[in-house]
Amino acid sequence: MAAAHRLLALGRSVQILEATDHVGGRTRNVDVSTGQLDAVTDDVIELGGTWLSPEHSAALALCRELGIEVYNASFVSSGSAVPEDAPRPHTSGSEEAWPWWFWGSDYPKDQTHLLKNTVFHDGVRRFLFRTPSELLAGLTRSSVQELQMAGKAIDDAIANVSDSCWDAGKVTASWRHLDEESTWSFLNGKLSSQASKQALRNCIHNKNAQEPEAVSLLYNLLSFKGCNSAGPDSQFRVRGGTQAIPMTIAAGMRDKIALGSPVQMLQSGSTGIIARTLNGTEYRARAAIVTGPPPAILGINFDPPLRAPDAQLLQRMPMGTSLKIAAVYRQGPWWRELGLQGDILATALPKEFSLPEPDSEMPLFVQCLDHSPFSQRLGVIVCFMEGRQNLHFMSLAAQEQQSLLTAFLQRSFNDSRAETFQPSFVALNWADQPYARGAYTGFFPPGVLSIPEYWEAFREMEKAPNVFLAGADYHRGFGNGYIEGAIRDGLLAAERAHARLLSSQVGQELLV
Ligand SMILES: Cc1cc2nc3c(=O)[nH]c(=O)nc-3n(C[C@H](O)[C@H](O)[C@H](O)COP(=O)(O)OP(=O)(O)OC[C@H]3O[C@@H](n4cnc5c(N)ncnc54)[C@H](O)[C@@H]3O)c2cc1C
């Protein structure tokens, strides 16, 4: 949608072909007051991509341009989504010195005093913390030391990665070495306690929505280095929900959007592009920008076929396994009256809240946080179910999922209101969405990022003459995997396609 927006501004005409019945892809709003999906109201929460960091300059600029408000969601008090003394969006705040493995919300230093308590379960007890030093004091000294040593090993490994993040020209023998290992094979031997192992597993879930065994060490070194995102990632939210961004763009071009139109065939040749959708309708254009996660792209029949390195690369970019489940309280965010932020983290839980064998040491819930809407009329706690937790959770009946989550929240909040206030639930499992097949993004297993031919394929946006592949998963710069990367890549693809058409002087129409 960002590409279409830019192309229209450049004077091109566009046609959007969207597989589903809504625009926005992996951003999806639900109004928790009415249950309506794809809504833009002050009672909206996001089921997909949500938070922006002050470093997400393209997303913030696009919101400004579209007249969409971005607000600081970290420190909310009842009746006001943005407290008077909280720094406003668009000011870049330095991050608090949270431990490198911390998988909770990260906050700028100058806002720590506004924080309420986070709940931490370590299996033996439940403790509260507000600052990094309180968190460290709650853990055993040996776990902290182990994690610090693992962090030192990560830093040493990062020193072997070149300055550039996504530059194919930098493939070297040391990249190859770092890409031979999974994130887990590198870290596991450096940790002995279950608590530190689980903390690290949770940290990787937070980045990849996947188990660390499946993800290349090199890929996560790039991530730790800040190639994907940086800054306090959970600070800003979009008023009306992130889906307001594509929906606002769409509102200005309704007659140019064909919903429910999955592209099944994309033919490119000397006479231009032909896209055929599921119902057989054909659209013709001079150029096409193709977007969607790798599994969706692989479902399109390209003619001529994708080049081998492109087809092979796309098969080596699996999606994370992510589900957000939200508990919605009509009574509002009542936990704040208890001095609680609404954030809950766990490295271990009693048996009834743990995974079955062979993963019985792993907690079922590892991260929940306050996701209340801008209005603050309803209180929302959202829990991330990723990797193995996702697979197990989805094997349970909806009623069992909800009663487990309710009981876990009761245990976490430890207050009679958690017993009497009955939440309702909203959930979306991205892994079973046919045009996403997972989330947050495509990641790289070992042995992909160190192959020069895959880098070549990754670097080249134009997959066939006048056919451009764009999106968060493919962005070769800051924001890869994030809304920021989707917007940056869309804008770039629009510029590239526009320039290509100018140079070949073949006319105006584009298909996005
Ligand atoms: C649970 C979750 C949490 C996340 N959290 C954050 C966060 O807090 N901050 C952040 O920045 N990012 C976050 N992300 C990631 C972010 O949402 C995505 O990276 C981004 O939205 C991807 O945008 P995209 O345009 O590249 O792809 P998509 O959003 O996937 O858009 C691709 C579009 O193409 C359509 N499509 C696919 N195949 C076809 C076809 N054959 N024909 C026609 N149309 C097709 C799809 O339906 C979709 O509308 C999160 C994602 C999820 C799901």
C-alpha cells in the first residue's frame, strides 16, 4: 500500500490485487468493544504488527503525511492515553540499559520513573520489578553471570560481522562460519541453568517467533546488531491501530482495489504484464510490484518461472509461528491500580501452565503485556504464543485455551478482581492464514545467508523485467521484518518501478 501511495504521488495509475477481503496484510485491527475486524476506532487493538520505535522514521513520516496520530503507549494512566510528562513521539529516546537478553518491553531511560511493575515467574516464585537492577536482583546470581557471559560471546561474534547489515558484497569466510551454527547450538553450551536457557529461548522467540534451534546464528547476530530494528521498540502505537495506515491509503483509491483477488499467475513479456486471479480475471499492466511473505509468493505461477536462486531462496525463508491472544476486560486496565504495568514474563511455571513432555520444563506462557486500546475504556492483556508454545496451545480446544489463560492471569495479578472480572478473548493465529502462513516475518535458517548466490538473489528486487518483489521480508536495510521495512521497501519499489518505466518509456500503468 505504501508503494501504491508513492506511485500515485508520482503520477502513475495503479491497480491493487489483494487476495483477502481486507487490506493491511500482517497488520490487522479489531475493535475490542464491538469485535469488528478491520475497524479504525479508539477501541482498536492490533492482532498483528503493532509497535513502532522512534527509529522507525519511514513509518512515522508516513503516519504524519496521512494525518494519523502516533502516541506513546508505554506509560498510560486512566483517562489519558498519553500522560502529560511523557515525551512525545518523534523524540528519539535512548534505551534503558536492560540486559541484552531481556525479552520484555524496552523503555527509554528518561521514562523509567513512569513505569509500573512487571510480574516475573521463575517457577519457584513470582516477583515484581520496575528497573533493570530490580530484575537482575530477582534472578539467581549464577543465571545472570551465565547470561552475561553468553552476551559477551555474542558481542565477540558480532565483531566478526561487517559494518554493513544487508550487503551481499560482504559475504566472507567468517560469515560462513557464523552461519554454520544455529542460534541455539552457539548459545546452549554456554548456559547450564534451565532459567538462563529459558530466558534466552524467550528472547529469541521475541525476535523470530521461532525456536532458536531453527534460526541461523548469523541472522540473529544481525538482529542483535540492530539491522532489523533499534530504539525502544514498544514505545509508540498508532491511534486507530496500525491497519489504519493501509486503510487510510486505500480510502483514497477504492475503485483501484480488487479485494478477494488472489493472483495465481503473473506473466511478464515484451508486451507487458498479465496477472490472472483465482476467478480467472486478467489484469494488464506495464510493471508489477509483488508483495507478500515467501510462502505466498511461491504460490504464484510466474511465467517465465522465477530464476533458480530466487525460487530456492524463497524456499529457505520460513515464517515464524506466531499467535496473539488478547484477554479483554470491560472494567478497563484495572491492574494499574495495583501498581502493575500489565507486563508478565516467565522462565518457568507450575506443571499445569507448562508444555507436555518432552518440553515439560518450558512455560506455556512466556510473555504477556498491556495492550489496552487508545481509549483506555477496555483493559487488554495480550499474550504472545510462539514456536512450540504456539503449536501446543493450538492443539487445545478454545475453551481450554481461555481457561488456562484466565487462570494464568489470576496467578500473575494475584488480586480478587482477577477472579471476579471475566475477560472475553480475541485471537488470531498467523500460522494458518493462507496468505501469511506465519509471522512476524520470514527468517533465515543456518546455511543461507552465507551463500553468495542467495545474497545476489536477496539483493535483486527486480525478479523479471518490470516485476519487483517488495515487503518487510525482503527489505535490504533497516526495518527488515518490521512495518518499517515494509514501508521502506514499498517506497523503494515504487521509485524503482517508476524510474524503470521512465527509462523504457513504456507508459504509466502499474499493478501492485
Ligand atoms: C503477531 C505479529 C506481531 C508483529 N509485531 C510487530 C510490531 O510490533 N512492529 C512491527 O514493526 N512489525 C511487527 N510485525 C511484523 C509486521 O506486521 C510485518 O513485517 C509487516 O506488516 C509486513 O508487511 P508487508 O507489506 O511486507 O507484508 P504483508 O503485510 O504480509 O502484506 C502482503 C499482502 O499481500 C497479500 N497477498 C499475498 N499473496 C497474495 C496473492 N497471491 N495475491 C494477492 N495478494 C496477495 C496478503 O494478503 C497481504 O495483504 C508483527 C507481525 C505479526 C503478525
